[in-house]
Amino acid sequence: MTSPPGAASSPPEAAASGPPVLEIAGAEKSFGAVAVLRGVSLSVRRGEIHALLGENGAGKSTLMRILLGAESADRCQMKLAGEPYAPPGPGAAQRAGVVMVPQERTLCLHLTVLENVVLGLEPARAGFVRRGAAREIAERALGLVTGVGRRIPLDVRAGSLSVADQQLVEIARALAQGGAATREDGLSAKVLVLDEPTASLGQDDAARLFTRVHALKAAGLAVVLVTHFLADVRAHADRYTVLRDGTVKGEGDPKVTPPEQIVREMLGRELEAARVEPGGDARGAPHDEGVLLDVNALGGCDRPRSATFVLRRGEVLGIAGLVGSGRTELLRLIAGLDASIQGTVRVRADKGVGLLSEDRGGEGLMLSRSIAENVTLSRRGSFVSRPSALFAEGARWIAELSIKASSPAQSAGELSGGNQQKVQLARLLREDYDVLLIDEPTRGIDVASKTQVLALVRELARRGKGIVLVSSQLDELVSTCDRIAVLRRGELDAPRPASEWTEERLLLEASS
């Protein structure tokens, strides 16, 4: 496993020593008859990056919700800076200096950076916000996450920032909530939880983000890193803890622990690799059976500026590129969701084109509705008037894709990220589209689910589907695709066989 670009530039810091700033002992939590946490213990030292690992459903989120006061434990003892700690709610946790940046973006994009950082903390007098004091809080908080010589403007709308800068604003707001910017003598927050902080970032932006995380670590902050990216863990974490089935199954130094061992601890078994043959047309996919999609000089209002390619039956075509290069925008143009300003899209597929959105919570699923309703959402037919048939259709796809759920009536929002992704895929497969546009299918899901999803992509190609796959994980593109094209500065290069690419060459091409 290679370290992510930028890892070598991380400060050569020794792991933190001394007494832990956070101690969790014997955490237990059950929901009904289901035990989610079974005596979990965790300690994090001051000035340490501690990775919390595990498959979806391992108990990581529940443990963090207890830490942040959003959930009460059945049994648990916690200490913060040596003192008993039992927050009755998130506000109490923030006042104690324990804050979190969630995986899903929570900024108010229509508000300014200043308004987002001080949201809920606005200094006021006689019912009016003291703008000068608010700016001072925001500047101090942003100074902690941007460093010297870089500035994020306070008066621009948050929605106008890059995804990477939005992530920094999220961290600044969390630190402000933890009291980090209300005093002049520096960092007062004690524990920062980062939940999948690089899931939406390209590798360059992720490296820059970790540079700032290391700066916060050097200032004495304890960082809990919840992630599925083992490369990030090996490059940046001082220690790791693995949860499986609500218990601790492994811990240690990730820099000296083989990644295969960490995977075994997460899964309880050897990880079966997806059976993917070497890249390129040598896979034997029936590419000579015809073109399903012909895209010529396609351009949008901003990006991409120009994209030309053909997609053949039985082929997986990968699109590589940095965040902001226009990968998602390209898929949306092809699907007809956004208007193009130039070029053409010719669909030669009798069964049409389906899109799996990268934003499964905002676009891909109705999280408050049942699995069965989500699976049949595109084409309901008689299911509206026949609940039993709706239930049976949901059960069919739960079995087909091995979705972990209590029943087809369970709401999609109650599922783990990997199982939500499978529900999205189930809806597309039920429609039987000839062309599938798949955007970041493994974002925020665990190792085993990633393997299953990528193996399913290859199986769909073997069945004759044409697939355009966008992924920030370059190893996934190299191992899964037949051909790969690089989208760079809005321009799509000509696709080349996957056998000609490595992760390093893809990154160099995308960033040049």
C-alpha cells in the first residue's frame, strides 16, 4: 500500500506521550436486542492523531455520538483531561472542548464564511451582533486551520469556495465551538473528531488538509480520525484502534503494522480481492459489439470545457482527475441533468442511461423512506396500490445485493453508508439501463463493501453494460477499468488502456 502524495511532507513528529487527554472505558450500548458496543475502551493523548477504524456497522459512529453527548451509553466511564466527563448533550461537549467535523457537509452555503464560523456563537449586545468581535473570533479560528501566508476571505459565500476550503471552514467552526478562538492564548479545544475528512477531497487537497491537522496536533490538540483510507492512517496517524462487532479487535502503531493485519482485524478474515483481470481490452469484454455512448466535444457552463470519448458495450471506462476538474459535472451533462453549451451526446442504448449520484443523501436516496420505496422509486407501476408486491421487490434486492437490513420496510437513512450505496445500485439494476454513470461508488464505505461494489461493476460489464466510472481512488480505477481517461483543467484526454496506467502516472497526469 502506497502512502498518499504529500505524506512525506508531513512534519516528522514523534508520537505523543504522557497521560491521555481522553479516556473511554467499558462503553456499552444496545438498541433493543442489538448490542452495538460491548465494553469498548479507547484512550487518546494530547498532541496525537488516533485513527478509529472498522467496517460500517462496527460501532464507530455510536461511540463518537456518546463522546459528543448526542447519545447516552448504557454503561460507560469517561475522563477528559483527568476529570470525569459525561456530557448531557452536544452543547456541553463543545463547552468542554470536544468537537467534531462530520463527514457530510454542514455549512450553510448561502451564508458568508464569517457567518458560518460564528454561527450559534455570535457575540451580541442589546440584541445586535457585534461584527468586530465576530470577525475577531472567525479570524482566530481560521488562522488555526490555514496557517501563515494563506487566507480564506471572511465575506465570501461559503458555497463559492472549493470543497477543500469548505472543509477548512468546517474545522474552523468546530474549533470555535470548542472555545479555540475566544481566547488569545491559543488553542483551548481538547479533542477534535474528524469523520472521513478526505472522502470528498482529491489527493493534493487531502495532503494539504493533513498538513494543517499536523499543525493542530503540534499545538496540543488530540485528533480522533475516523476513516476508511488506510493509506491516510499509515501516513498520518500515531496510533489506531479497530472496532469489529462493537468490540476492540486491534490497536497499535499503523506505521509498523502491516496493512494486511489491519484489514484482518477489521474483517475477522482475509480480504478476498475482487476477481479483476489486468486492465485493458485484454479482459475480453465484447467491445466489438457496438458503441453505446458517443460523446463529442461536450462542454458545460464552467466545466468540463471539452470531453470526447466513446463507450462500448461490456466496457468500464474510468474518469480520473482532481477534485474540481469537472468529473461529476461531466456525468451530469451526459445524464441530461445540467445544460451543455457545446458538443453532443449520442445515446445508442435501447434501455437508456442511469446515474448513480455521489451525493447519496442529497440526490441518490430518500433517506426517510423505506428500502423498498427507494428501490422502486424510478418506476413504481402497480406497487403504489400493492404494498405486498412493493415489500417483495425490496426483499428481492436485499437478497440480491446482500444488503444488511432488518426488513424492506427499514428506512434507508438507518443503513450504513455501504448499504445505502447498495440500495442506490439496486434501483439502477432494477431499471436495467444499458449505460450506467457511476460517481464515487465507494465514497465513505468500508473495505469489504468497496470490494463487493467494484466486483459488481465488473460483473455488470460482463453482462454487457457500458459503465463510466468516476472515482477519487486511483487504485480502484486501475484495477477495475478497461480504459481510463484523465480530466485535467476541464479538458478530457483520450482514453488509454488501464494496463498503461499506474496510480502514480494517473496522479502526475491529472496534476500537470
